[in-house]
Amino acid sequence: MTLRLERIVIFVSDLDKEAAFYRDKLGLPVCEEREGWVAFDAGSCEIALHRGKRKPRLDFATGEALENTYEQLRGRGVRLGEIKAHPVRDNSITRGRDPEGNPFQIAGQKS
């Protein structure tokens, strides 16, 4: 099983101000934009700004069927939610939290 970090999601209250900072001050190119969401190409992963007030989230992808990764992680004692269809992309996701409650998401293809 291999996981790779795809995206760091930062929840913000002023999306326009934050997007301007990452785009205009840091010079990161926008790679995706929709209502309440702007993602930037930061090299090896994306930085996504999402309107809201939550803890930042790490988004991982697996190189194998998500069900296989899910079972391996559960076998290691990782608590995960159910596997669901991704709301925007053509794959599936599961979500969990690390021991301190920080959220993460894993995406992969259904088998």
C-alpha cells in the first residue's frame, strides 16, 4: 500500500483575501476554482482553500483499489468512515482522523 499526499485543504473565512495572497503574493498558479473553493499548484501537491471554519485536512491518494487500502489501514487500527463516491471527481473516498483529531481523506478507484 502506498499513499501520496495530493492536497492540503485549508478552511478560511475570507476566501477572496486568502486566494489573492496565495495567487498574487506567493505566485502559485490556480489549478481549480469553483464556488467556495480555490486550489493552487504547489509543486508536489496542491494547496486548496475552502470556505469554512474547520481544521486543515490532508488529502491522500492510493495507487491501488481503495477497498484494499481501507482494509489494510483498518487492520492496523486506523478508524475510517465508510467508502463513498467523491462529490466532484470520478473516484471514491474515505475519511478519518489522526489520534489528535486532525482530519484526513484518502481517495482511490473502486475495485
